[in-house]
Amino acid sequence: MHATSAMSTMSMSLRVSILATLLMLMGCASTTSDSSNGPVDDTLLAEAPFAGNWRSELDGSMLTIEVTGIFAIERPATGDRSQNKGVGNSVGSWTFDGTNARFTNLRENKECADLTGTYTAEVVRDTVRFTKVQDDCASREELMAWPWARVKVSNSANK
């Protein structure tokens, strides 16, 4: 009985050790999960420090750049649409190759559907500045030419 008890204790210790190792390895995986936005590519996040929520100094537009490869621009609602020059909200995909960020509006957008704009991005503290490389969408080009301030979004808004 004594030998069986020692075996059982060693077996339990081995199982705990294996479980701890598996949990540690899972923590080192290259993607994490964000329940609100789907899987997050940690490499993309590390290489794209401009991912997040930003407010334009031009007109208060909100730019959300998700690490899932989706971006959204939400223009402020104003009584005088001439301030926005008739530009509406847009959604699309984005990529980053380490040098250039490419923003492509979805074809469902009213403006600049399927057009890709290429920019370099520089983040200094809580400000990102995009510099146009090439973009045929005049409204996006105008908006991206202005600095964007990082906006901290609380998780309580999602609950």
C-alpha cells in the first residue's frame, strides 16, 4: 500500500507539472483572443503601433484600427454637412508591411469603394501622423493628412 501511495503522489505531481507546462506554452502562442473582436495577431499588433482608437484633429472623426485587419472611420454628426464635405462613414480592411499601411474601403461604402490608400505612419506618444504615399480617395487623403490623438476606450462601454 505504501508503494501505491507513493506512486499516486508522484503521478499527481507529474500531472500538475504537465498541466503547468501546457498552460505556460499556451500563454506563449502567437495569437490571443479578444472576445469582442475575434482573434488578434500579436505580430501585427507589435508591428503596427497605430492600432487602436484615434480622434482626428481636423473634425473629431473617429478612426478605429483593429488588430484583426479591420478599420472604421466615423465622421461626427453635424447639422451642417458642408463641414464634412458630404463624406460619410467608411469601413474597410488594412494591412501593414512594416513600412506602409494600406487602407482599402469596402465596396459597400458610398465613397471610395474598393480604393486603397497607402500611407506611412509615425506614432509619437499618443499621436499618430499618416503621410500619403498614394491615395486616389480625396476625402480620405484630406482626413489622413491631419494628426490623430489616441482615445482610451474603457471596457465598461462594452458590457
